[in-house]
Amino acid sequence: MRDRRLRTPRTPRERALWVLYADTLTMAVGFYMLVPLLAYHFLQDLGLTVAVVGALTALRSAAQNGMMPFSGWAADRIGYRRAIAGGVLVRALGFVVLGSGGSVPVLVVGSVLAGLGGALFHPASYAAYAALAGEDDRVRVYATRELISNVGFILGPMVGGLLAGLDFRWVAYGSAGLFATAFVLTVLGLPAALTGPATEPTRFGAALKDRRFVRYCVLASGLWLLVSQLYLVVPVRAADVLPGPAGVGLVYTAAAVFMVLVMLPLTGFASRHLPPRAILATGALALGTGVAVMGLWGNLAGLLAGIGVFTIGQMLSQPVMNAVVSDFAGTTSVASYFGVLGLAQAVGGILGNLAGGFLYTVAQGDGPAANLVWFFFLGWGLLMAVLFLRFGPRSAAPA
């Protein structure tokens, strides 16, 4: 049995992979120290309305997710190192503008820059992981990436909260500084020729013409409808059982710590014993069940049990979902495929937010419909599980 623990890098490929891990941690801390505080800053410090804050958030998301198919194609053309380096610099500039700006037009510019930066480095980073992992280790590598991202989720708000005690500008500048650090790590640590094993020129739109992959993206979008509930269902249910926003933060932190501790052994076991479609089906069912448990079991125990089941669903589904993308892409356009997957996940997130907002409003009322809402998510998880078993990917690189 191979040793699945994190190993000291010995080869140039392993060293480059650790640079990517360092990039992921640096960017995760930088992102989570700023973004959770942005809405508060806009509302309380700048006096913006909720509608304007929502529009700025939507603009940043649209700039990132809407451009991913194009930016993924660009990353395949110019190389992953250049795309990552350029993306983190653009995002750093956007965060500086968001921290310095006091008028809506300036904040619009900052939101667009932050989104465009994410669009440029996101598919390139995921494609770089695929290139460095090799065909036999992708699930473990993506699981490690998710683990490291959750470490950033734990540390980021702590750092942001400390800097916010001085001035919000320090939060924005600190975040931008971490993305600038990621630029240095990328330029110095990643090979200049890092790209996919292309045997033919990269074609724009190749992923969109791949019917099997488009079908997979539709399934991924349906799964992401459930993943997106994390930032809706927890506040909705926590408001009934926890004393204030601090308790909500502790729940998210507990989920992140749970993921850090369990991610690698769980995904390693699953990928050795189950095919990708079965893992994704199990993950979808766990996500839907977790939402239902949080809703139907209306106390702290139910909230914690539900978030635990939900987190298991995340751990099972997300590494495998990313690992199979390069199998679809083959020897060309890997970043382009990740760009289209990112767009599909964004569509699922938008639909999930819209549906969740409506359904949770119904759940707050009285009568039998309030409880039926939670069975919708359980049913959706079951439906996605059946669809993955029937139409999901048949193979992926083992962990």
C-alpha cells in the first residue's frame, strides 16, 4: 500500500506541486480575510444600501464566472504559470481598489478587477494541479487542495478580524499583499513551460462541443445547487438555535476543521473502493440529507449533525468532480474544460441561491409546507444520486 501522507518533495514535479499548495493557502487566507467583511464594510462604513451591496457582489461573481470559458482557453494558450501570475496580480489590484474606494463607481471597478483576476487564475490553477499530479494521483492531490483551502478558511477570518480592529483598509491591503505573495511564489516556483500535454493547438469552445462533458457539467450544476446551500441554510437554522453571529462563525469553523482532519483518509478510501460515479452519487445524497437534517431537526444537535453529513458530501464530491475533468479533456484544452466547469458550477450556485431564498422563506412560515421544503432538498440529492449513477463518469485516476 502506498503512503498517502504528505511527503517531502523530492522531484521538480513534486516541488512545483508544493508551490501550488502554498499558492492555494496564501490565496485562501487572503480571500477569506477580506470577502466575509466586505458586505459589513459597505453597509456600515460606507453607508451603502443592501441593494447596492448585492449588485456589487453579483458583479464580482459575474465578472469571474462569466469569463471562465474564455480565460481557461487563454490559459491553455499562454501557459498556466502566466495565467496564474497575471490573475493574482489583477485580483490584488482589485482588492486594493475595494479597500480604498468610497464611491460606487470606484467599487464597481474594484469588483470587476477582483472577479476578472479570479477568472484568470482559477481554471489555470486547477489545470496545473492536473498536470503536476499525473494520471494516478489526481483525486488525492485535489483532496489535499481542498484541505489546504479549508485551512485558509479557518485562518483568514481570524487575520481579517484582527486587522479590521485597526482599519478596514489594512484588511484589503493585507489581502492584496497575500495575493502579491502568491505572484512571487508562482513566478519563482512554477516551471515556465507548465501547461497541459497538448498534442494539437488549443481550440476555443472545444469543451462546449464535447457532448459527454457538457452532460457532465449539467450534472455538476445540479450538484452545485446543493453545495451552494451551505451559506444559506446554516445562517437560517443557526438563527433559531445559536446566540448571535459568533455562533454561526463557530459552526463554519467546526466544519472546516472537520474537513481538514477527515478529507484525505475519506477520499483515499472512497477512490480506492468506488468508481467516480458512485462517489459523486454518494456525495450528492449526503449533501441533500445534510440540508434536510439541519432543517427538520430544529436544535443545535440537528444543526451540527446536518453540517457534519453535508461536509462529508463536500469531501466526497469536490475532489472527484475536479479529478475527472482532465480525463474528459485528454491531451488538449485542460484549462478550457475547467473554465466551462466553473461556469456550470456558477449557474448551479445562482439557481441554488434563488431557489434556497424562496424555499427558506416558506420554511419560516407555519403549516405543513414549512417542513416539506426540507424534503425537497433530500429529494434533489436522491435525484442527483440516481442521475450520477446512470450518466456520471465511468472512470477517473485512482487516489
